[in-house]
Amino acid sequence: MTTPIHVMSEIGKLKTVLLKRPGKEVENLTPEIMERLLFDDIPHLPVIQKEHDAFAQALIDRGVEVLYLEKLAAEAIDAGKVKEKFVDRILDESNIETDGVREGLKKYLLSFDTQEMVDAIMAGIRKKDVSIESHHLADVSSEEVYPFFMDPMPNLYFTRDPAAAIGKGLTINHMAFEARNRESLFIEAIMNYHPRFADQGVEVWRDRNHTSRIEGGDELVLNDKVLAIGISQRTSAKAIEQLAIELFERNSNFEKVLAIKIPNVRAMMHLDTVFTMVDYDKFTIHPGIQKNNGEVDTYILEKGGEPGTVKMTQRSDLQEILREALDVPKLTLIPCGGGDAIAAPREQWNDGSNTLAIAPGVVVTYDRNYVSNALLRSHGVEVIEIASSELSRGRGGPRCMSMPLIREDLPK
Ligand SMILES: NC(=[NH2+])NCCC[C@H](N)C(=O)O
């Protein structure tokens, strides 16, 4: 197994994972902008960093290699000698109002060494920090009250979403909201220029140059043949069908995509906020996505008769669909918060269904979701809890905060 990306399941022993340590970007929030930037509160930086370091350490203690997005991005930019090109690319997507401001920002960013520059872009660029040399009214009179020329990217620590490893490749995502869409530029640079990934046989199943949206929180690799992808607030049916066609027609091993429809609401933005795989035959599920008798609208996509088409079957018996797809005798759905009227929505809000499997039957979860954690244990799952007071304020859990790059294959 020598390829830099290898993910044939959700639960195979985790070997290498991509994280982002929360930085200044999570503190560059105010009540006025946090909703637009998809935060519900403002994290306390030293504490969120401590919690995140403990998350990373829990993975390292289990033999996982932890890579950091911010470090790989800087290394990639240096390796490719593309500092200026990268700055141009990110400025193109940062809503810069005038040429004068753009020039000033470019000069400012290029004055840093590469790592500092990457960190500064991620943190957001304050107007007060950049001098604009211009005699044009528009350059000097920009909306004074708004503090940023370039918005902070507080959601970067959710490395799951801007890209998703699938098999020996990945999708580099066009994300749903402007608040996050620039995030996938870092991954794009890493795949193009970092010596660990560039020209190493990594398949880009779908790049970010699309108009239809998809995010990694919706992309689940159930096994080496079947994916589950959420039709959600963040991922459109169109993007799923396009990706399925790419996977079926190019040299991937995937044969089936289960497109699972979940409610279009903030609390359940991605499939992995309501549904994650914890063992060969066990999933967590938030009962809020199930209708009577546990039904969930699901569309099964397979290779179509004509090129560029898919064959589609609609069903709603999710438990049986999963049992068949995974070829197990019995499949268990473990309800978040035990399905209790209060505990279920409360724990789901703080990512109680969002587990990161690091091996079959071994998961990392937030400590605050004690009802769900106890239930997982009663089903024989090993639960590694991490502190979550500040991490959870961004509305994402351990799966959202990690992008597996290499997992061991499951025994056949
Ligand atoms: N895979 C996930 N569930 N990620 C959660 C991302 C949370 C982030 N604040 C957002 O709204 O985008």
C-alpha cells in the first residue's frame, strides 16, 4: 500500500489523518459575523487549542500519523514555488473590492514567509494591518465599519469538508457557502505541489471547478464498493450523480452510491452529523432523520447502460439497504441520545452521532455526549472521549475535525 491516499472504508484502522489546529481565525469572530461564518458562538482560543491538541494526541497514542493542513499547505507552496500564484488565486475568491486594495493586500501577504502567510490568510486580514497606497476614492473609502479585507476561515479545523478521500483518490470540493469555499484551495495546492502527493497517482475524482456543491461531511466510504452520500444542505443531488458517474466510469473500485436524503436544516447540515459508521455492522443514527418505521429516502445509484448515465432505484428501508450493501447478517442502528425526546436532539446538536472510527468498533467522541457514549459502550464499542467545551462551538465533532488519508484495508 504505497499510494499517499488509501481509504476503502469508514472503519479500517486509521494510519494517517489530516487535521488543522484551530488558530487566530476562531477568535476573529464577532456576534455580527459569526452566523454568516457558520459559528454559533466564539471559542476561547487557548482552550480550543488545548482540546484540539488532546484530540491529536489521542490519535497519536493509537499509532495514527497526524498531518497538519496549515503545514502541508506552506510546504506545498514552497515546493511548487507558487507563492504569488497562490496569493492571486485566493485573492480572486476573496471579494476584494478594488485594484488598489488588491495590490496592497498582495504586497502585504508576499512580505511574510510562506508559513506566516498561510496562517495570516487563514486567520483573516484586518483592514488596519494593510496600508493601501492609492489616490482613488474607492480604495480609501471602503466600508469602514467592516473590519476585514479578507474574512477569517474559522471552519478550517473541520478538515473533513473541503475535500474527501475516496479509495486512492479524493474529491476537492466546491463548497456550499462562500464562508467556506476558499478552504479547498489549500487542499488543491497540496495535491498539486506537495511532494508527498503530487504525481504520486492520487486520483482527483472531482475538482473544485464546478458549480454544484458537495462537502466531505456528506461523503462516507462504507466499503470498497459502496459509498453513502448525503443529499443535504451542503451537497446537491446533481453533484452526487456527477461524482457517481466519474467513479463508475474511471478506474475506481466503487460500484454503488447510496444517496441518502436528510433534512435541509442547520443542525443536520451533513450526513455525518446524523449518521456515522462505528463497526462492521453498526452505525450511530439521529432518530430525527427517520420517518415512521425508521424510513429514510434513499436512492441507489449504479452504472447505467449508456455512458454518462446511472441506473437508479428508490427505496426507504435504510437499515436493510445497509445490511445488504455491507453483506452482514444483522445491522444495528444505535440512536443518538438513546432516542430520548431531550437527550437525542441535545446530544445531536453537539455532534453525538458524529463519531470518528479509528478501527472497527473503536471510536473517538465528545465527552459531553454521555448518553450516546454509554449506549455505544453497551453495544460493545470502545469509546475514546475527548474534551469538547470549545471544539463543539463550531458545530462539528471528531469525524468533521479529521480527514483520513490512509486506512488499513479490512480483512476480506
Ligand atoms: N462534517 C461536518 N459535519 N462538519 C461540520 C462543519 C461545521 C461548520 N461550522 C459548518 O457549518 O460548515
